[in-house]
Amino acid sequence: MGREFEYVIVGGGVAAGYTSLEFTNRGLSHGQLCIISEESVAPYERPTLSKGFLLPESPARLPLFHTCVGANEELLTPQWYEEHGIELVLGTRVESVDVGHKTLLTAPGETIHYQILIIATGAQALKLEEFGVNGSEAENICYLRDLADANRLVNVMQSCTGGSAVVIGGGYLAMECAASLVSNKMDVTMVFPEAHCMPRLFTPKIATYYEDYYQSRGVKFIRGTILSSFEFDSNGKVTAVNLRDGNRIPADMVVVGIGIRPNTSLFKGQLRMEKGGIKVNGKFQTSNSSVYAVGDVAVFPVDLYGRIHRLEHVDSARKSAKHAVAAILDPDKTGEFEYLPLFYSKAFAFSWRFYGDNAGEAVHFGDYLGTTFGAYWINNGRLVGSFLEGGTEEEFEAIGNATRLKLTVDDPDDLGRQGLNFALTVSKKMKPQTPRIEGGTSSLVLETPVYAWHATAGVVLAASVSAFAYWYGRRRRRW
């Protein structure tokens, strides 16, 4: 007959850990929850793999980065799960799921029954073979998605310290890995097809700042081309990378970071799919009322964007997990997920955050020859996105507050001249209160109502105090 649980989480990544903590904080009983994960360890903070895990000195190792320390919350070690009566089924693949009968079958042949299923299957790294390039099985070609990948990357890197590394890709993972490789005394070359790094987020001006610094640390950039083939020695190890533009780069190791794909195969034909993921509503409920999806795999409504979206970032995974649990356990008091998209990264001595959407016109501000600078994005006359490098916690919070309000901008040039002071002025008019939890979100109010901003008049009222207080009280949430 198999075992039965009230709640089952499929997947053991970041979202699974934060889901577990939220369940226990809301009074989960022993034996109610089961987590099934292909990984052999309890959920951990995945971003650590491309940062602290790769440090040459005092690298991060488990159990120090189990969830949920990434949000300054409890450290969920395997003992924690045991103490809270949560069944961890590790190193186990789920072969099939029948959402109609509320059952799933594991690779060892066990049938598990559930009342509520939470999909936290995350994503998998895109492989070179999908783009017509063979060779991923070579021992010195590395991907980085899970702990096993990270251990392998470290072993390869340590075996060729002082050698040359080629990083394929120019996004988050590639930039962070390149910085770590340099710190490990590797000669690094980055290859990507776009005109500059981080093209999905950075403007050319922002990208140039980081590329100039990376180059000062010895990183070489080859832009506008892609990998075409590898050269191997008699032992099957890669010795060189051949590019489509004719370049040949000697390589002692290769790190591939060309994107990810959501793990949805178990649910195709059973749940509604859209934009490459599993479509959910504002409570993370799928087209089947007993199934929820969170993290990288979920396609959910983002009010700021005005459309549904799938977000590949740890902040979204953490907060979507918590909101889904609130919706499951207290549906009548849980509203729609109101989320201000947040992306951030750290590499070398850099630390940046981006809030909102990078649609429309970018307005740069700050000292692009120094250490603190940023940009705002204006779309249809409203502030929809903000980026800041090198800010303090107060300054990061300020640009997030300003973005959340979707302020009207009449003069982008003046906004650029005001720069960070604009966001700080807006934020200082906000009087924090003790957070009031409502469906996994918190509420703050304004000391003085702020909505529209005019270039010459500063911050002015765009609506009555009562109308604004009602609107803002509903929209403000934890971030």
C-alpha cells in the first residue's frame, strides 16, 4: 500500500527547506510532512556553491549553509528534520506522479500517497549537447548546479591550480565562478555570444564597469561568439576550446554556465504549463487544487510586471515557499502573492542588488569610476526598476522602497542628477512599524503619503491621504 503523508514535497533545494520551516512555524505535527530529494543531503543554500564553497581559504562546507541561514533564520540540519518529525527521503528519484490519484512512485518502487503535493523540483543546468557540442563527459568539464557538481569543480580546480580555465557563459553563474577561479590563481577566459556580460539585466554602461574590473584581475573576455568544439588528449581530457569565430583557447579546465531549465517532466500532461514552467495562481496553486509549485519551477503573477513570470533567483524561491504554506494552511486569510522581484550577487569585493523590472529607459547615476553607482528604469512614465552597487543596507532598502511605489517620473534627467538621494528621500518619509504578517507578507505605512514625483517640485501628493493609505497598506510587503 505504501506510506501516506498529509504533505509531500518533491525536490530538496532551497524552496523545500523554507517550506519546511514555514510548516513547522505554523504548527506542523510529527509525521505530516515528507521531502523526497535526489540529492543525498538535506536542503541547503544553493547560491553558496558559486561563492563561499569555492573560496581558496576557509571555504564554506555543510552543515554551515543548510537552509535557512541565507535569510538569517534557523539552521535546518538533518537532526532538525528528525526532531520535528519530518521524513527526509534523500538520494531518491521520483519516477512518476499521478496527480489524479494523489500518488507518486519512487525509483526503489515505493508508492507514496499525499493529500497536498508541493513541487519544488527546481531546475537543471543546460548541457552543451543540447546545442550540438559533445564532450560534457570529460573529467575536466564542469557544471555547477548541486553539491556533487561543486565538489567535482573544486577537485578539478585544485588539480590544475595555476593553469588556464575557460568559462562558457556570461551570466550570474559564469561571473561568480570566474571570480572564484581567479581567487584560486587560475588564468581565466570568459566566452559568451552577447555584446557584454549579464545581458538580461545589465546595461552596457553597468556591464563595462564590471568587465573592466575583471580584466584588471586578469580575466579575458571573448564576446560575440560561441563554443564550437573541444580538443582532447589521449586520456579524454579537454586541452583546448575551439570557438566559432576561429579562436582556439588552451584549457586545463572548462566551466559551463549557459542557463537552466525547470524540472517539469513529471507533470507534463497533468498540470498546466506556460513559459517553460508550471503555471500557478497568486497562492502558488496549480491547475490541480491539491498541487502547489514554488521556486524556479513556478510561473506566477508578478503585479509589477503586469504579467505572469518565472523567476530564477533564491529570493523568489524562499518567499514563494513561505507564501504557498500560508495559502495551504490558512487560505481564507492569505491573499495573492505580492512580490517585488529582487536579484543580487556578490563577486570579488562587489555587492549589488536589483529590484523590480528592467523594462523601458535606464537612467544611470553615481560614480562609475568609484565604488557606488546605480540605475533606475522608467517605463511608461513610472519607476519600475532600480539597481545599486556598493550600497549600505539603508541604501539598498531605499531603492527597493522607491521601486515598490511605482512613482511617476516627469524628468528622467533630473532623476539621474538626484540619483540615490531620490530614493533616500522617498524612503525616509516611510515610518516602519512592527511587521504585520498577512499571508506571508508584512505591512509598512508612510509617515507622509508619497506617490507622484515631479522634477522641480520633488515629492508631491497624487491622491488623497485616505486613498493612498488604503492602497499602500495592501501593497507593501516583506522583501
